[in-house]
Amino acid sequence: MNNFIAKSANIGQNFSIGHNSIVQEEVKIGNNVTIGHNVIIYPFTRISNNVTILDNAVIGKQPSNISTLTITIDKGLSPCEIGEGSIIGTAAIIYAGTKIGKNCFIADLASIREKCVIKDHVIIGRVVTIEYETTVGEYSRIMTHSQMTGNMVIEDHVFIGGAVASTNDKYMTSGKWKGPIIKSGARIGANATIIGGNTVGKDALIGAGAVVTNDIPDGKVALGVPARVIKDVPIDPAVSNQKK
Amino acid sequence: MNNFIAKSANIGQNFSIGHNSIVQEEVKIGNNVTIGHNVIIYPFTRISNNVTILDNAVIGKQPSNISTLTITIDKGLSPCEIGEGSIIGTAAIIYAGTKIGKNCFIADLASIREKCVIKDHVIIGRVVTIEYETTVGEYSRIMTHSQMTGNMVIEDHVFIGGAVASTNDKYMTSGKWKGPIIKSGARIGANATIIGGNTVGKDALIGAGAVVTNDIPDGKVALGVPARVIKDVPIDPAVSNQKK
Amino acid sequence: MNNFIAKSANIGQNFSIGHNSIVQEEVKIGNNVTIGHNVIIYPFTRISNNVTILDNAVIGKQPSNISTLTITIDKGLSPCEIGEGSIIGTAAIIYAGTKIGKNCFIADLASIREKCVIKDHVIIGRVVTIEYETTVGEYSRIMTHSQMTGNMVIEDHVFIGGAVASTNDKYMTSGKWKGPIIKSGARIGANATIIGGNTVGKDALIGAGAVVTNDIPDGKVALGVPARVIKDVPIDPAVSNQKK
């Protein structure tokens, strides 16, 4: 086994752990938790009942500070929390100060920085990156390879396709950070780009490869580079599929 | 060394293994196999002769099931198989139910889900993701950072550039999954997007950043957002380079 | 602890190391170096003073050779070098033959292949990939999820947004490799694509999602697919911000 479990860690009943994993000081683990091989759990992390953490995941790490960075790192972060029934994928990385809700699925190689709030029933795809202080609402799904910037607000039942990019600095290097807002029920096509400071409206639909450089009103379809509104979103079962 | 090798694992001659690696129950390993450090090989995986598996790779993992997911996970998967002479990169992840052919190169941080078939002489670049039930034909190459969706068919001698995205749900959240088909010899430019249900024809060429929303005929060049056919692919050595 | 440290490794003062890490033969480590858990450092790697290497990082690995690859791998590489004060992120991968400068920040899951030169004060974001023989100048920043091709020249104070793609083979599979050149102070928007053989001029600004298929002159703004020059870059503090 060769696991390292700190004496001050508080472990619930029916605990399973693989080989070479590390559970550090003051970690609190609920009942029926399964931890894979080579997992690293940083001090003070709180893991609820029925959570699964797969191989090579790193949970609760502190952000790094270096003078080269343009944002200031907050080291006084609250512990990372993983909500009941959630699954953390292989080699996923979740920072301190971030809270994952219930029944979330964080896929392999995803990484989520500090001070994010991921609400219940969210799916974060493989290799997705989420920067600092971003919120993802209930039942939202962010597909494989998407890159979500800092200070972004993603509301409930949002669908973000694969390989979507986003920015929080409209002119790059301006130093004024403002992530996009994606309103409830909006859908963003694969490989689209959402520029900082803009809002994608409720139930709006952004086409694949579009570049959103302005606000998109509620319920509209927008396509192209730059994205232009072309029509209303058709009333179809697809939207209601998201809400069930 | 501190490796864990299950007693029921069947290991061939001239076997090399690093530190902290895990070879689980009933794994079958051929001759002249090299395994790095921190590698995890799940039960029943079959590794042929002359295979190299680099550090931190995870081979043969089962998919995770969670009620939040929109597809049903099949747990009765056949073992993961790695064909003769193939190399699996650092921190690559390959699921159970997937078969990698001979002389393939799966680069660092690539991940391939369940029920995929990767035929012989294929190159999968770094950080590439391939979803479930996708087939990649002989001598095809998928470059760094591309995201290949589920139920996709990539035929032989296809070239997929870096950071290409693809979808298998034309309207997002419709619940009807159909991956694109990329016919033999086609080439897809970097950062292009291929929408589900469409076919890119034999020897066709898709420009960088194009968004393919319709079928592209054999031998045509298509560019733009959305992609429009502009001319025939010139007869040049580039295509035949792929076929040698 | 269960670390493996080769007897021939040369370790400086005030050295800190986690669990399950591997420091191989002839590695040279300066003073005040911190190494996390599960880190793998390959033979002959040189790590300067005040460097931090986070969990699961792999430093100094050799490239793999396989007949399927189109480039020839050079195995006679000089050791990997990590400059003073730099931080290497969780699960980052840096190859032999590559040199990282002083005060660099290489974020989680980034990977940098052989023969690259990363100069001082550079930031490489999460999941960024850099291919072989690419140079990144002082104070340049490459944001999350970008994919930088081989033989590319990125000069000083360049800003490359998130999810940018680049190629070094204009026609794909032509076999003539020539990476783009990004001149000093240029800024590339998120999800843009830079085609091989082209130069982005000094202080030029490329819009998000643009596809650069020709040279872009110094100080110009270029947008769209394909990218067209539309105006001069406005004189604003943003550019000078890069130069301080």
C-alpha cells in the first residue's frame, strides 16, 4: 500500500484507498469515500460522503506566487471542499479555496484554480481549465478541452461545448479583469471564443467557432467571427432537455 | 523500487520497470516491455511485445458512472490492449475497452476513452482527447491538443492538425449522437471545428479555423466560418506523402 | 517519505522534498530548492537555486523515437536546466535539451519538448504545449491551453492569449517545417491560429479567433478568418504595460 495518512486526518467509515496516496494534516473525509493510487490531498481539505477521487488527482493545492504574475495570489484560502457523491477524475487538480458541489463529475486532467464555486450536478470535461473566482451554476456542463477564464459567471443549465475559449481582459494586458457572464440555459458551440466583459443571454445559442465580442440578447442565435445575431432560438426540445 | 506487481500478472522476458508502478491482477505483458515510474496498469490489460509505457500513465481504467452524465456507461468492457511496438506517453490515460494497434505513438497527457479502436501506425499528439467508440484508421495522425468526439470515424492516412474540435450533437443537448466521418487521406487544418453528422470527403482539405457544418465532397478545399468549398485540392506531393 | 535519490545526485542546502519523488543520477540541485510529491527528475538535469517543482512534474525526460514519427529525434541532448527562482507546476513535463530561464512560471500540466529555450520572466499557462526547438523571449506570456508548434520564434514581451494554435507546415504533410515568428510586443487574441512561415510584426495585435495566413506588419491590428489588417494599434497604455 505505502500510503501516507496524517495522524490528524479524520477518516470516515468504509474508506478505500489505493497505493502511494497521501492524505495530509487535518483532512476530513466522510463515509464511503474511495481514493485511488498516487492521489495527493492537501491539508484541511474536506471531502463529503460517497466521493470518489481517482488516480493521480491533486486536491486542495495552494496557488503559487511569483513576481512575474500579474495577479496577486491570496494564501489565506479556505479549504477545498468536495461535495457529496462527486467524482474527481484521474490527474485532475483542484486548488484550495474552491468548493465543488454535490454529484459533480470533474473529468480526467481537468484543473480548477482557487476561489471557484462549482454548484451541484455540474459536469466538467477532460482537460478543462477554470481560472480563479469563477462560478458554475447547477446542472451546467463544460465539455472537453474548454478554457474558462477568471471572474467568469456561468449560471445554471448552461452548456459549453468542447474547446471553447474565454478571456477576462478585452484588450489583453489592460489590467482590468472582467470575465464573461453566461446566463441560464445558454449554449455555446464548440471552439467558440467569449471575450471578457460580455454577457451571453438566457437560453441564447452561440454557434461553433463564433467569436463573441458584444452582448448577445436572451434567446437569440449568434454566429460567425465576430458573432452576429441571426434569429431567435427555435422552440425545440433541446432547451427543455437541459432543464429536466 | 517499491513497485506493486500482482501475483496473477503474467510478465514476459526482458521486462523493465521504474519506481512506484502498479501492475494489477491478471495483466498480461509480452516480451521486451519497458514501464516507467508511477505507472498504473488496471486488471486484465494486455500489453504486447516491445511496448513502452512512460511515467504516470494510467492504462485500462474503467469509466466512471454518475447520474449527472447523459450517456450510459458500459462496465462490461473488454480489457485494454496495447499493440506491439507502441509507445504510451507520460501521463497518458487509456480506458478499458479500447484497443491500440501496432507501432502507435500516444503522446504525453493524451487520453482515450472506452471502446475506441486505434489502428496501426497512428500518432496521437500531446493532450489530445478522444471520446468513446471512436475509430482511428492506419497511419492517421491527430496533432497536439485536438479534441475528438465520441462515435467518430477517422479513416486511414488522415491528418488532423493541432487544436481541432469536433462535436457529435449538431444542436447541442438534442440527445442524438452522431460523430463526424473523416474519409481516407483528408487533412483538417489547425483549430478547425467539425460538427457532428457531417462527412469530410476523401483527400479533402479543410482550412485552419474553418467550421464544417455540411458534408465536404472528396478532393475539395473548404475554408471559412462556415466552411465553403472553394476549389479542388491541387495535385501535389503532399497528399502522396501521406500514402507512402 | 520513500523518495529515491541517486547517490551521484548533488543536492544543495536547505532542500525540501515530499513523498515518492525520484531524483536520478548526476542531477545537480542548487540551494533552497523545494520538490513536491511524485516528482521525477531525470539524469543530469540542472536545477538552480530557489526553484520550486510541484507534485507529479517530470523534468528532463528524453523524447521517444518511433518509426511512425515524421521528425528525427536527437538523443544527444544537453541536460534540462531550470533557472533560478522558477516554479514548475503540478504535472508539468519538461524534456531534456530544454532550458528554462530565471523567474519563470510554468503552470500545471504544461509540457515543453526538447531543445526549447524559455528566457527569463516567462509565464507558460496551464496545459500549454510547446513543441521542439521553439524560443520564447523575456517577459513573454503564453496563456492557458495554447499550443505552440516547433521551430517557432516568440520574441520578448509577447502576449499569447488562451487556446491559441500554431502550425509549422503551411500545407500539412509537406515536410517543410517552418514555425511562425512573433515579434516583440505582439499580442495574439484567444483561440487565434497562426500558420507556419508567417511573421506577426512588432507590437501587432491579432484578434481573438483570427487565422493568420500572411505576414502582419508591425503595429497593425488584424482580425477575421483569414486575418485582414484593419488599422493601426491604438497608442494606449496596454502596450507599454508589457514593457515595464
